[in-house]
Amino acid sequence: MTNAGKVRGDEVMQLYIRDEVSSITRPIKELRGFRRITLDPGQSMTVEFTLGFDQLSFLDRDMHQVVEPGTFKIMVGGSSVDLMETTLTTN
């Protein structure tokens, strides 16, 4: 992320996931992390998120916290409509 403006600015980077196929219906986008950053004019920063069990899991029909094998869409950006995407496959 780079501040291309002339004044100091704040941005909230947001991490969303989408489980492509699951045993129950899940939201299209689930907010699973966010980080507020402040950048001076011309300053750049790399924002990193760690994906683990807590970010990928959900409660199944038996109310067990699980991560099912499959493909997740990972989306990161400054808003829920302006996102970069990649995929992650779990076993």
C-alpha cells in the first residue's frame, strides 16, 4: 500500500474469505481480519495477515468448529468492493 497523496492518511486494510464449497451455506464474503495503518505522503507499507484455523473455520451442523478441505477465495483491500483476490486450497 502506498500513500500517493500530499497529506498523511489512514486506511483500514480488510481480509475477507469465501469458502467455495462447504457442507452448510456460508456468506459470500466473511470479514476475517482488519488492520488500520497510517501512512505519510509517499510512504509505502506491506500489510500481512496470517490465515489459520480461527480465520478459516466455522461451526458445522453438529456445532463443531471445523475447517473442511477445499478451496477458499482470499480477498484483501481497503473496502469490501475494491479487493484483490487469490485462492487457497486446504486438505
